[in-house]
Amino acid sequence: MLHQLRINATALVVIAGILGIVMAWPAEANRTASVGPTVVATVDMQLVMNGLSERADLQVDLAANSQAIESEEKRRAEEIERLAKELEDVVDESRRTSLQDELDLKILQRMAWLRFTQQEIDIEKSLMLENLFRSMQSAAKELAEIEGIDIVIIDDSGQGFDLLPNSQLSREGQVAQQMTSRRVLYRDSAIDISEDLIIRMNNDYAASTGTR
């Protein structure tokens, strides 16, 4: 008798569990259905970058820095050239030794300055791109929250293939490598928010610089 009661109790527990799952399933299905389809938008990153006022201003600053660097490089080169010509006409051995040491030092200083300057320019450009990308992320998030967009994807469907003739990879290898890095095969133009993103970012930049 006791054994039979245990079997019946176990059966009741199993039945109750099954009923719980069956009753909960419609509620879960309704909850999932109420969420609705995922809203996706795309962004053409190059189009956005080209349309940013902040990027244009930064490029003006970089151009000004480049001109200053070119002027300094010209000055250093002319100084080395002057010392080299002066050395050709010197007869006194001690003077020649002194000039040669000065010339060698100027050449080394110029090479070190060039390496340092190139590194500084590279760092500045990388920080510029990183900051612009983070601003793009922030603006895309704000725009998505306003428009009810769930996912914003960078559209690379229109990109061609860049083939380098001197690459160690074959042309086939280059194409295959670039194919595997692509994420979007097709997108409808109606879901592109690039222009909206440009307007928002330019307005934010104008507000931060007091130009509006």
C-alpha cells in the first residue's frame, strides 16, 4: 500500500510539472511575440566620415602641422647642406675634424627628429580616428534609442576589392581574405541612417564648439 502511494505521488508531481510547462508556454510565446521583429539600420562609415565637420577641422589642423614640419625639415636639410659645402673648402685638419663631427651630429639629430615626428603624427592621426569612431558610436546609440532601432550595422556591401600588386598574397588570396571580412551582402537604402547620423554628429560638434 505504501509503495502504491509513493508511485501515485511521483506521478502527481510529474503531471503537475507537465501542466506547469504547458500553461507557461502560451504566456512565454505571447511575451516573445509582443517584442516584435528586430529593427535594423545600416551606416556607411566612409560617407559619415567624409561628412563630419569635426573631421574637416581636424584635417585642417593636421595640414597646418604638416606645413610646420616641412618647414623645419627644410631648415635642417639646408643646415646640413651648408655644413657639407663648408667642409669641402676647409684645409685645416683640426677644423675639418670639428666640422665633420658637427655635420655627423646634425645628420643623426635630423634622422632622430624625423622618426620622432613621424611617430607623433601617426599617434595624432590614430587618436583622431578613434575619437571620431567613439563619437559615431555614441551618436548612433542616441539616434537608435530615439528611432526605436535595435541594431546599427556598418554597411560594407558597396565596397570593392583592393588588390595590391606587391603583396605576398596572390590576387585570389587577397580577394578571398577580403570576402571573409565582409558582413553585409545587401541592404535596402530605406534602412540607411548615414545622413541622419551626419546631421546629429555635426549638430553635436557645433554645440560643443559654440558655432551654432
